[in-house]
Amino acid sequence: MNHSRCLANSFVFGVLLLLTWPQSAHAYLDPGTGSYVLQLIIAGLVGGALGVKIYWKRIKAFLFRSSSREQDGEDAGS
């Protein structure tokens, strides 16, 4: 029953998406659009790097904790 409801919701969403999709777009992209997109990409990269810098200790602890658990399991099995 739940699967059919999910399928019906997906179908309705797909139909609504197709109805709102334009057939043709007559748009103009001015030169400022390219610099704006470039700024968004740079901001995303800098934000990601800042997030890694802030949470680096947690990331490192998570990675080394999981690898040390695997090594402990191998040593205990031998």
C-alpha cells in the first residue's frame, strides 16, 4: 500500500514538473551573469574549505577511529 502511494506521489510530482517546464526560453544572459556564477563557485569552494578547517579534528578523529577499529578487529581475530 505504501509503495503505491509513493508511486502515485512521484507520478503527480512528475506531471506538475512537466507542466511548469517552459517549452522554449528566450532569455538574455548579460556579462554580469558569468561573474556572478564564478563568484558562487568560489564562495562554495571557500565555504567548503572553511567547513573542513573548522571540523578537521572531528573528521580526522572519525577517520582514524574507524580505521583503528578495523585494525583492532583484525588483531583480535588472529
